[in-house]
Amino acid sequence: FCFQSTKQQSSAAKMPRNQWQHCTAAFLLATGGIVLFIAPGSYGFVDRCDGGIVEIHSWDSNQCPPGAARLCPEDEFVTSPGWPKHYPEDLRCRYKLIGRSDEKVRLDFVEFNVEGLGPLCKKDFLDVHIQLKEANASVETTPLLGRFCGHTIDAIPRTIVSQHSVLVMDFYSDKNTQRVYNNDMHMRVLGFKAKYTFVPKAKYEPGHRILGSANECSYLISSPEEGTVLSATYPGLYPDNMHCVYIFQAKPNQRVRLVFEDLDLYEIAGESIEQSVHVIDSCPVDVIRFYNSREQRQQIQGDFCGSRPNLTIFSSGSELRLDFISGVGRVSRTRDLSSDSESAEIQRRGFRLKYTMSDEFLRIDSPSALMKYHLNGTECDFLIESQGRSQEQLFFPPVRPGTMCRIFLQGVHNRQKTEVVQVELNRFVRDSNSEKRACQSATISAYLKGQGLMNSRPDSRFCQLQDDSAASTAQPISLRSEGPQMFLELRTGSEFSNSDSSKGFVLRYRFITDYGIPGVPLSEDICQFTYHSSQSSRGLTNSPLFNSRTKAHYPNNITCLLRFIADRPDELVRIRFTHFYVEDFYVESLNNDKRHHSTGSYVTCVGDRVELFDIYDVPNRTEPRKDRVSTYCGTSIPGPYVSHLDTRELQVRFVSTWDKQPHEQYGRRTATGFQIEYDFPSKKSLMPNHYCGGKIISPKHGGIIKIPRDPKAQHASDVICEWKIHPNRPENKVFVQFPEFHLEGSTKSCSMAVVRIYRGDSHIPSSEICGSDNSIPAFYGETGQHVRLRLITTRGSRGGRGLKFAWTEVLNIESANGICPGFRCNRTKHCIDHSLECNRLPNCGTVVSNKVAENISGWNRWRNYSEYEADNSDEDMNCLKEATYQMFHVGIGVVVTVGLIGLLLLLVLCRQGAKMEKFDSTLDLSVTRRLVSETQSGPLPPGGSGGVGIEDVPQFGERFFPQQPPQPTVQPRPKLKHQPESQQSCGSTSTMVRERMQKISIV
């Protein structure tokens, strides 16, 4: 024969064109049928096939013409023109592979290198059609499977299977084909090579065609009870706009199981579209759906796509429907069309599954109570969800050997509420080495922390008792989850059979409200927790559902009580807030984070709040007294609190209301609540004996106390310092001021140290201060009552610069005469002791300079506060002596300085006077030089240097003018009284210097 197999094309390509035409005609006449048809004027597989069609038919071995075995190979290859050389330029060639009516055509590409880049393929390309129903059907009206090009095998589906019996390929090349080189600079061959086979259709038709269905791939499968189902074009690329239906019909007492050995559908999962952060995870184009009936009702789970090997689906009853739908509009995984990376839709295969119809699968419709918890699509998986503190008892029937069943218990978990799961199991015992034999039948593994079942270690494991007598005496197993979820996994062993455990087992469950607070609540319906010193000496607790990592908001409309009880008489209760954000938008809107939580602050906490209560015994009372000592809200962390010596219990109550409004800045509510660190220290450890507070009564009616920065002194960590300042007389009262206040912390956090001020022995503080503030107004006690200051520092406190507070006793003014026995302050009108005047300390207190009352628009509430000014009249009015005393010392300093300067001038003038003795005295000199010349002209009288007496010596502060002698006669100037001998030669000069010094001192 003229035609050669593809393995001999290289030699056949040398045949002349007229010989090919002759051989084609001779072959057609000899065989009486078309085995391989090449249009006249074409070259087929040899060189070119311009506008030609290459047809390849399927033949049985007994139908192949005698001597033409090479024309009817069972497995052969189809290649591009000229293979294994480059295909020619400006080429169009069509390949049509035609199988028998009971066959499909399958192509497996082994080589592919066609110039161009997908998916546009603007240069060379290969078009594939797989949906032609007949061999003579028009290609132009048949949907296109795809257009393929590229330089790798991944640019085309590895396998292509026709939907019917015909497969067509159209190959095009343009006039400018470029060569492609490998990494080693060897030129790659342009072209393709694929192996074609004809496969039976029976393997794609698992049952009877559903008559009247518009879908050509819809089947009813009722027998055999086990089998395999392939999608219409598996493992090849499935076409667009396909809808195949498979209905599995089992016997009434049977269930259907589908196990996908291979599932590969197009999926958009975790893909970034144009570098967007939006993640798409869905099946928008191709999808598989399951239903529990023939009709599209009761869909099982959701839509499935992507790659899901070993996906297993069970029917709830005896019917199961599978819908396989493909669409259009797939998006490439890469958005760079110039890249060689191909899109996800290139290699989509469809599915291959195995089905089983059996009555051994667990019946979930009996008892009917399990039906509502059954997870559709599973054999024996159940999901029990809380309906709000729900509880129930369920009986689980026996399970076939080698089965795994899972029970998921899900409590409520949202911003307002969280639950935990509590379970009781009968007929089970905890797994141990001595009970290995019992575990050979069935086991239950419990996952209590919400961890997944895959690759997770169970928290506990239990074995089922097969003996009824042992099971009746065994105590039920009680389990409690550590979160809103609990998973139970039941596995049956090889020895487990229906006869061995005909009673199954009973599961009792209940959902309990979880407040997210450490400890055990008083009851399930009350948010109350108790912490005893005998049980735990220290620990952490928090508000409901507190989570500093997720910053979740605490629930609305809830009240929780935390009780801290010191069981031993020498113990105190200490708490420290490590985190605090209790929402009150009114307080936040005031921008008052300084002391809004203290008594006497600008506003009270009218919304959510935290309240502290002291519980202590009172003489002559059977019931203990309960005082609300502080109320906190907002964002500032309150200071640490230590119970008083007579307190036996400290309570923290958290109140959350429904009165909420959106945050002005954030829009959503983000208050996380609080966290408390608590312990029970001994009284001795907190109250050292060395100078840390005490009782103060002073006859001076005032004083000052300064706490240094040195941590070895008073301002140490982990201590309590308490001062009680009493008035001397019951009709007087005391007040306290802080000239300096630099305690550790800030207005945003007082968690390490704080000062609280009390009136008398009350447990309720009247003021709470921390941080740095030198403008704190005076704090006044009641008449005849002491003022108590309490400094509390915690572990880790390093101290600030310290603080200084002054206390003053206000004297009583008798109403009869209204006379103050001491000093009367100008603005506050306080009467204080005279000894407190001019002591450089504030002793007159503060006065209100302005009262402000503002209505906060939109909140329907008022902001009331006062502005204060200090009264410094005790330091300003009668302190002139002090001022004179100070000026006197200043004057002395000035005189000494001027005296030193005068001595220097004296020395200079004396040296000048000695030089002037050599000159004539007739010169008209100044008074100073004339006096010097007169002194040198004659002898001095004894004891003097002139005619000026002691009375002429000017006094301090007077001006001195020396008297000049008559002009005709020059008399020697007498020596002044008290003038030293050393100054006789410079007497007048010394006088002038003294005059100048006196003038300077007066000025």
C-alpha cells in the first residue's frame, strides 16, 4: 500500500504528489470503504494538508482490509503535519476521529508546542470539538471545547474524551512562525503528538437512560448494588453548559453511599483578583449537588467543586440524586495573559465514584429522635446544637463493625452569650491498660477543647462494656467541654456486632451558660463566682467573656458578682485591675479620664459600671454590713484596693445595661471589660513597723508629711501606709492639701499605686488620686472627725518622685463675738493658728472660683463640676518682716561688694597721690588733689588731720560734702576723728571714697 503508518512518515514524505493521489484513489476502490480519507490535492500527515480533512475511523480486527493491518491499528498517534519536524507556516488542517456508535474517542497528548499564548492564541492554535453527534455534523454549529496554544504540555488538556462518537481538531498556523529554544539553546520542535484510542461507551452509562429528560447524560441506577460511575468525558476536559443527572434508587431498607475516588471541578478558592484582598471561595461555574430525593429537594450539605478526593456522601433514605452542572465564565488563575502559566479550566477532569447500596448502614429514621440531628450526607454523624440551655437524652442504636461515627455538640457562642457542653455516657468506662479487652469492641474518644478531629489528640478515651450486668452497675461517664464545642468519635472494632450490643448506648447532654470567668458559678442561671483564700492564695479573674486578644465586647444586660473571701483572720483581700474598659459613652464624651471614677467626680457612672463592696461585721448587729466603697467606669484603670482590717469579704459587681448607643468615633462597641489580679496577703506583710503612717495630733494645729522617692523608705512597693489626722479639739476640723503629688501611674492607669482619702472610719473613700497633679483641691473633713489617708502600692511598683501633703486644723470661731483666735484667711475665711503664717506652706485651703453646669446635647444629661483657686493669704498679708529680713540680707551683700570695689579704688588713688607730690601746688586741681598737697605742706596737729570733728562724720544714709578752705591762705586740713594713722597721707581721699560708697548704698 501507498500509505505508511506514522512511524514511517519520514520515508513516505518523499513520495511525489501524483503518486499520493493515485494511491488514494486505488485504495478507496479496493476497500470499498473509507479508512483514511485525504482530500484531493492534500498531503495528509506528510507535508501539508492545506484546506484538507484527515479522517481516522475505528475498525474491528475482522473488518480491517486484508494486508492493511497498518491502517487499522488499535492504538496509534495523530500528529501535526511534518512531525517530527516543524509544522509549516500558513497552514490549516482538520483531523476528524470517528468511532462506532458504541464508542467514544480518547486523545492523550504526549507532545505539544504550538506558537502563541493562551487563552487568546493570536498566532497558531488548535481547536477541539467533542460534542458532535454524527460524523457529518457541522463543526461551525458545534460548541468549541477550547482553543489551545503554548510551549508546554500543560497548555492543553492531557486527555480529551468525546461526549459522543466523534472528535474533531482544527489546526491553524500563521505566516510568521517563530522558533522556540530550550534552556540549553536547542531549538524545540513546533507541533503536537497525541495518542488516540476508541473506548466503549458502556463504562460511561451506569444505568438506564431517563426517558424524556432533556439531558443526554441522565441515568437511573438501581442495580447492581455496587458499581462505578464516570462523568461524561472523564478523565478528559468536560465541556461547558452540561447538566448530567444520576439517580440512585436503593431498596426501602437500604441507604446509598457514594465515595469519590477522583473529583476535579473548576473552583475559585483563595484567589486574589487584581491584587485585591477580597477572597472568593465558592463554586460559581461548575458544581456538584446532592439531594435526598429524586426531585431537587432536601439538598445534602452544600455545593461541591474543586479537588475533593475521598469525598463520601450518604443518603438519609433509599434515594440519592447527583447533579453535575458546568457553566461558562471561568477566570484564569493568573491575570497576566503574557505568562506561560495556564488557567485552572485547562485540566478539569470531572469525577469518578464508587457507589454502594446496603442495609448495613446505620438506620437514622429509627429511632426518629436521631433524624433531626443527622448530618445529611454522612452515615452516622450528628450535629446537636443548643436552643438555649437545652438538654435531652438520646439512644444510639448499634453500629456495624469497622464504622466511625461522630457526634458534634455545639453550644451558643456569640457576642452576647457562650455555653459549654456537659455530657453523660452509660455503658462506657475510662480506657486503661487493664481494660484492653473491652476496647476491642467499641471506643469513644472525647475532644473537649474544640480541637478538630483531624491530626488531633483526644482529651480522653472510653471503652464500651458489652456485659449487661457490668454496664448496669457502672457509673455514667461525665464530661464537660472547655468551650462551646465538644466532639465525640465512636469507632467499632472487628469484634463488635449487633448481637453483642443490641442495646447501643444512651447519651445525655445539656448546654450550660459559660460566662468565661475562671471558677465554678454558684448556679447555672446566676453569674456569681467565689474565691476563697484557703483554696487559692492568688489568681486571675475577669468580666464575662473577657478576651484581650480578640477585644470582644462583653454581653449586654448582665450582672455578675465576684466574691473574694479571706478565710483566716490575719489575711486581707487585695485586688489590682490589670485591664479596664467598661463602657459609658457619657463619661467618654466628657473627655474626663482624670478622676471620673472617684466620688465627687464630674459625673457618676450611669451606664455600665463596676462596683466594689466591703463586707464587715458591726458591733451589736447580727448581719454584716455591706458598703459600696467605689464605682468605676470608662477607660482609666482604677487603683489597687486592699480591704480594711475589719473586712472579711470584698465583692466586685459588674453591671451591663441595655442602654447602649453607637460610639461616635468607632461606630461599633468595643468595650472589653476588665481583668483582676487578686491575692490574700497577711496584714504584717503589708503594714511594716518602720514609719508608715500613724495617728497625728499636733498642738501646732498643722504640719506637713513628705514621702521621698527612695524605695527603701516609705514609698516602697507592696505596702499600705495609712495616716489618721485628728483635730485637737472636737469643735475643730482638719483639711489636707497636696503641694506636690507625683505618684506612680497616670490619669489613664492607677493600677500600681493610689492614694484614697476617707472621712473618719468610713470604708467609703471620698477621693481617689494617682499620677502627677499639683492642682488637687483641698480635702475637708467633718467637724470633730479625723481625716484618713491611705497609700497603697503593689508588687512591681517602682515609685514616682514622691508626694507631700500638708494638713491644717481649722479653729472654731465663737459665734458670740466672732473673733478668730488666730489668723483669719482672706478668701476661705478659715481661722488657723498664728504659727502657720508665713511658713511657706498652704494653710488656708482652696476656694471655688467657678461652678459649671453644662447640658450635653444628644445625651440628655448634665455635666456639673467646680473650678478651684488656692487661698494664699496666710503667706501674703502679714509676712512683711520676712520680706524686710530678706531685703536686709540683700543689702548686706550689696555693701560688701561695693566695699571691695572701694578698696581697689583707694589703692589706685593713693598711688596717684604719691606721684603728685612732685608737681607744683599752684595747679588748679580737684578737691581731692588739693587736700593731698595741703597735707604735705606742713606738720599735722597732734591727733588729727584737720578741723572737722566727730560730729561732722556723716551718718549712714546721709550725704557728705567736704568744706573747702579760703582761697588766699591755704590752711592744712585737720585730721578727722577716728582716722587711722595709716590713712593720714590719704585722709581726704578716704573720705571721698566713703562718700561715694554711701551714695551707692543709698541708691
